[in-house]
Amino acid sequence: MPQQEISTSEVVRIVGCHEDTLYRWLREGRLPDPPRISAGKISVRIWRVVDVQRAKALREQGLRLRPRKRER
């Protein structure tokens, strides 16, 4: 069965988080960096369904990698 290819913008929409949050999870190692397809100077991440499910689980847990700043 062929795997479904999912773009970063689709992952953001499915998960319901900001793109910056998704990239932060990648930097922090919460999600594995998906394979990339390059065409000239353009590089695109191709997400797997399992990675999208993992990101969705992180979102549902309300995971915050940086504490919120306290209001004064």
C-alpha cells in the first residue's frame, strides 16, 4: 500500500497548531524530521501519516516546550 504524502501546511491544518510550533517540535526532537524532496533550490518536507498522528497527540496533550512568560 503506498504511503500518503502530506505537506507541512496540511500537517499544520490537520494538527491545529502554528507552523512555528511544528518546527519547534522538530528542533526539540519531539518529532522526527520527515524526509525532504528537493527540486532545485526548493526543499519540501513530506510527512508520513504516523508523524502526523504523533504531532496530533502532542497537540492534544497540550505540550508546551517553553513556559509561558508571566504577566506583571
